[in-house]
Amino acid sequence: MKKVLFVAMMLCFKQVAFAQNDMQNMAGMQKKQPVTYTCPMHPEIHSTKPGNCPKCGMKLVQEKPKAMAKKAAGTPSKAPGKKADDMSGMKMDGMKMDQKKSPTEKPDGMHMSKDTGKKAGDMGGMKMDGMKMDDAGEMATDMKTAKAKLGPIKTLVNNVPPRTVRYDLYIADTIVNYAGKPKRAIAVNGSIPMPTLTFTEGDTAEIYVHNKLKEETSLHWHGLYLPNRYDGVPNLTQMPIMPGETHLYKFPIKQHGTHWYHSHTGLQEQIGMYGAFIMNKRKEWNIPTLPVVLSEWTNMNPKEVDRSLHAASDWFAIQKGTTQSYLEAIKAGHFKTKVANEWKHMNAMDVSDVYYDKFLINGKDQNEQPQYKAGDKVRLRIANGGATSYFWLKYAGGKVTVVASDGNDVDPVEVDRLIIAPSETYDVVVTIPDSKSYEFLVTPEDRTKSASLWLGKGEKVYAEKMPKLKYFAGMKMMNDMMDMSGNMVQMDGMKMQNQTMDMNAVMYPEITGADKPQADDKKSAMPAMQMANDKSMAGMNMAADNSDIVTLNYGMLRDPHNTTLPKGPMRELKFDLTGNMNRYVWTMDNKTVSESDRILIKKGENLRIILYNNSMMRHPMHLHGHDFRIINGQGENAPMKNVVDIMPMERDTIEFNASEPGGDWFFHCHILYHMMSGMGRIFSYEDSPPNPEIPDPKLARKMLNMDDQMPHFMGKLGLESNGSDAQFMLSNTRWQASTMWHLGTNAKMGYESETMVGRYIGRNQWLYPYIGFDYHYKKFNPNEKNIFGSDYKNLFGQVSNKNNRHTVVAGVAYTLPMLFVADARIDGNGKLRFQLGRDDIPVSSRLRFNIMVNTDKEYAAGLRYIVTKYFSLSTHYDSDMGLGGGLTLTY
């Protein structure tokens, strides 16, 4: 019996030992399982070490292990019918998603990393072709958490009966000094921004506009439902308000929320004509509320800004330090990236078009609001009144709770930061944690400067500054996104829609890390060490990278009510957003407003508009007089907005009901200089009654078309010791007239002049057929030296007749890869000429190189060092004029 017991005990011990060994082996399997990393943008990249993607520079993320221990039997998975370890069924063509833990990780250990330095979407609602996502429950939980943290907020009932609220607005010139120089601006009632106009639902607005300017003006009520005649678009819904006139805008207040108003005449919005328009509910939150109008200021005349953009001047990039020259590319290790960029006909990458001297919050770059105390919740009604600037918004006192967008309520969403497009509005709630002054930091997308709103009184608590962008990383990504025909192309396994990813994300150091991470740096041994922001040394960002930054995206916006359109016929329209950065032409389907017909719509019908951004810039598209649903995965609760910001390569869908009784409604990009270049359309209700504000519709249409047909003058004049070279152009959307000359200091050097008129063909405008006149006189010089020998005959064996040529010419120019221009022509005498050349090759941030050679045995090369916007030091060698040096004036 003892032997039997002994054997039984030995068998039990052996079984326990085997079981323990198995457990250790399983744990060892889990521990020894190799950790690999991949790129979210290029899932084919795999690495055993952390680092940056060799293709796009984005920080590599940890891949999901191939074998995961299953949950214990009986433990419910996160979604029915799905394994608990499959991240709720999320797949993306072989792309593994980061499982990095964060403070918001769920108890079951599963968490989707909120690496959201992406505008639109690494969280709930994100959808891509081939990618399954079922994190709606997590998102709903996040929204409940945000609502719980927001807490109960008391409301205040307005018992005042609806009434007529009158404002008198006096528009007049003024002088301001925002950036060190006194400059002209436009003030309303002596104020910049314009006065905040406040109403309550049910009121009637009665606004008298008194034009004290020496030019015409107008006011548009952005995002409001109102009779078409009061929408405020000159030559479309009303005639301009002429100098000395008073114009009445009268309309019912049918809605609530944060809106704004601005001039829709010319470029007046840029110099002060913007202000908040607040419509309170009858039952409004009873918490401190502050209207916040964001804007920018340039000391340059807006007309000169517009002209400079059309002239392809890179002076703004020089001011911002973002020129991306060849020398800079070599220093950054991106020479191949630069070559590939120009091979695809692209200039340097740009994030924002214009350099601004100041950024303003309610007219100040440092705005103090000391009246708030510890524990206060403050509602900021934010409107981006900037002409071109996108703004990043961050708060030093903690997370920001978004509660409304474009005047429409949304379920509360907590984020670390958000970006607001030109003309968008957001309502956010922030908390004052302590008896200190907390920075609400406003940073333009190009991160050149910033402005600050200080909430509370006491010691200043600074928000973390945003590091500079990595332009060459962005350029590399854009190279992958564009084909040789200038079209945006979808990346493998990715179909961008509904703002599922910010395509500039690889440029963000706070998300992707340094451009050239130094693994051996001592700092890398202490990744969690971070100096407090308010104790950081001036100009230094001591913050560690944070991949769990939560950025607001459209997929996170959910209307608290059902927004399904009323029953009715649905019509679908598709538009490609197109443009040419070199000539600064912005279009829809390669047509400007003046080149397209009005789009007829019928009252009661529903319209679905699919927008694809086939350009290199983002575009905030705004529809007048209507709100639309953004189809973002929220189903019946899709958010209502009047502006949709569309990133390059994105395809977004909006829907709206044609609910107005009639009229013409503008749909356009709200970047001011894009709109003025023609990027828009007009929706026109069929059978609309005549608009009493437009007595002569044909004349009004001609005047409206002049906005994008306006010609721009530009030129370059060289004054050097060997003579003068010059070129002057008058150019608009399609047409260009130009004249050039080469004048030597004597007749032996020659005198030459060519005058041409032509039209750019195609969306990219690389093809330019032209006609013109050529004059050339040169006295015979027996001592002339030329690398081609005698220039009596050209390379085709024809007598060039350079000594006395005056004839008509016809030809065609074409922009080749690397931005060289090939020019072939024939003159009235049957002489052929082929020329190849390029101006302004960026050698360094301020040094430009030009080169030219043709079959008339003429050649030239030169350098130009940019000193100021209009003045450069220059030198060049010309086969006729020899070597010289001096200066060049550029306009």
C-alpha cells in the first residue's frame, strides 16, 4: 500500500512539474516573442528596432505579435463574433496597429494607440478600404467620459420676448501698428475685429452698414440661414455698397451658435473686416463665455500679397525659412528627395501660402483675461477669421472639450489639441485648474509664430510650444503621392476619405520624432525626462515625444440629434479640387467661377456632393446659406457644418437639403486668395424670383467674373556692367502677354526684344502656345568668340539673320521635368529655333541660378542673390554680351 501511495504521489508531483514547466514555456514564448516595428504609411516596412521609416520618415510603430495568448474561456471578447486579441477586427492590408499602452487603456489590456497627430482620424469612425474597425463602443465610452468630466452645467432661460435688435456699423479707414510699422486697415465702429454682434433665437437682426470708405464694400453673414438678398456677396446677391451709401441687412435669427461675419469684397477681410456673430439659445449654458476671433496680420498690402503669389515669388518662404533649396536638401540628407520633387514638376513644399508678421486673438497677440478663477469652466466661442491661416489650438490647463462646430452642437469630445481651418468655428470648454494664468496657445500651421490667450490670474503656465515642421519629410511623402501627370495617387492599401489621416502627419516632430534621431545621444537614455514648460529655457522645447496626443478629427464629431435629410429625390455631384501652385490658379474641375455655369438645383431636393482634392494644398470649402452633413461614419448623427476642410488626396462626402425658397448661393474655398483665383461654384435655385438687389443681372455677372479674370503684373529687370536683361508679364488665369529684352552696352553686343501673347493649356498649364514679334540687331564683331563657333548660321544650318531681324513668330513652350522650359518656334522667314532654359534654380536659401541655351548658338548662365523682396545682387555671362555684374530688380 505504501508503494502504491508513493507511486501515486510521484505521478502527481510529475504532473504538477509538467504543468508548471508548460506555464513557464508559455510565458517564455510570450517573453521571447520577437518585437518588430512597421510604418503606418508603408506597411511593407519591417524592422527589429524602433526608428523612422526609410521611405517617409514617420516613426515606426510596434507590430502586433503574430501569436497572442487567448483570453480565458468564458471571457467575453470586445465585439461579438470577434476574438479578443484581434483589436476589434481592425485590419489594414497587412498593416499592424500599435498596441502601446496609455493611461486610457481598457481593463482587458486592448487599446488602439491614439497617435493622433493626424487631423482626422485615428479614433472612432475611421474607415479605409480593406480596413475593418469596430471601435464605436470605445468612442461612445470616450464621449460619455467627456460628458461626465464636463459635469452638469446650469442653464439660464431668456424670458425676453423675441425682438428686433439693431446695430449701426460704420466702416472706415484707419491706421494700425501691429508689427512695427503704421499700416492701413479697415475698422468698423473703430474696432478690429469688428464688433461682436449678439442675438437670441427668434430675434430679428436689423443691421445698418454705413460705408465711410473711398471704395465699395459688403458684409457676409457666415453660416446663417437668411433671405438670399441679404447674404452679402457683391454682384451675386446684392450690388456693392458704394462709398457714402448706407445699406440695410434685415433677417430673422432662425438658429443658434457661434458664427462670424466678414467682408466679401476684394481682399478687405485680410485687413480687419471680420467679427464674431453670436446667436444664443433661449436656454443657454450659464457659464463664463468668451468670443474668440483668430486672425493674422501682414504689413504687406493684400493686393501685393495676391500679386506676389501669382508671380511665384518665394520671398514668403525665405521669410519663413522654408525654402528647401538644393544646399539645404544636401545638408538634410534629402538630395534625392529634392530631385524627385522637381522631376515631377513641383516646387518646394508649402504648408501656408503667406508669411504673416503677427497672429492675433481678438486683435492682440497677447490677450489677457484675468477675470476667471480656479475651478471655473470657460466656454470659448472660437471663430477663425484668418484669410489663409490654419491654427493649432492647445491649452496649458489640461484637455479641451469640444462641444460645437460651425454653430452646431456636438456630443462633448475631449482632445489635447485641434486644428481650425479658415472660416471654421468651434465652441470649446476649458477648466481653470488653479489660481494661475493658463495659456491657450494659438499656433499657425506653418509654426512660424504664435499668439496667446491667458485665462486666469497669477503665475503664468505655458502650453508646450510646437516644434518646427520637417519639410523634406513632407516633400518625400508628397513625391510618393503625385504621379508624373500632376495627379494625386492613392497609396497601396489606403483610400483616404472623410479625413481619415492628416497627410502632413509625417512632418510633425511631436508625432514622428526628430528628422535625424540620434540613437547614441544621452537624451535617448532618458525618454521620459521632461522639463516643465514654464521652466524651459527660452526658445527651447524640452518636451519628450508623445505618441498619445489626441487630436480632434471630423470622425469624432457626432451630432446629438438625428440629422438625416428629409425625404426627397437625391442628386449626386462630383468635383475635383484642382490647382496650379506655380501660377497660383485654383479651380474646381479645372474651371474657375467665371469659366463655369451656375449649378441649377430644385427646392426640396437633396444633394450629395463628393469632393476629391487633387491638389497639393488643403481647402476649407464653405457653402453659403445652408448647413450640410459630413458623412463621417456617425450614421444618423452625422455632424452638421458649413465648412469642410479637405486634405490633399482626400475624398469627402457632404449632403444638404435644398431648403431655401430661391436665390444664388456661393460654394467656394475660404482661403481668401484661392477664392479670388476662382475656386468656387454657384448653386442657383430654379425658377427663383428676381432679386431686387440685382437690377442688372448681366452686368453683375460680368463684374463677378472679373475677380478671377483680373490680370497680374510681374517682372524682372537686370542692370549689370555688360548691359540689361529684362522680362515683364501681364498674366491671368489662362492668358499671358510678355515682353523681354537683352540690351548690350554697344551695338557689337546686340540689341534684342521679343513680345509674345499666349494661352496656357491644360490643368497643369505646362503647355503654352504663343504668337509674337522678334526684333534683333547686332553689329558684326570679328573678335567675337563662341563655343559653337560662328553664329552666322544656326544649328539647323539656316542663316540666323541675327544682325538685322524683325519678324513675326509662332511657337510653343512646354515645362519639362526638373522645371526646365523647352521652347520651339518658327519665324516669318521660316527660321526655326529651339531653346532650353530654367530660371531661379534654388542653390541655397537666397541664391538662385539660371541657365539658357538655344539653336541660334546663344547661351547664358547667371547667379542672383536675393537681398530683399525686390532687390538682388546678380551676375551673368551671355554669349553676346559677355560677363557682367550688378543688381536685379524683381517685381
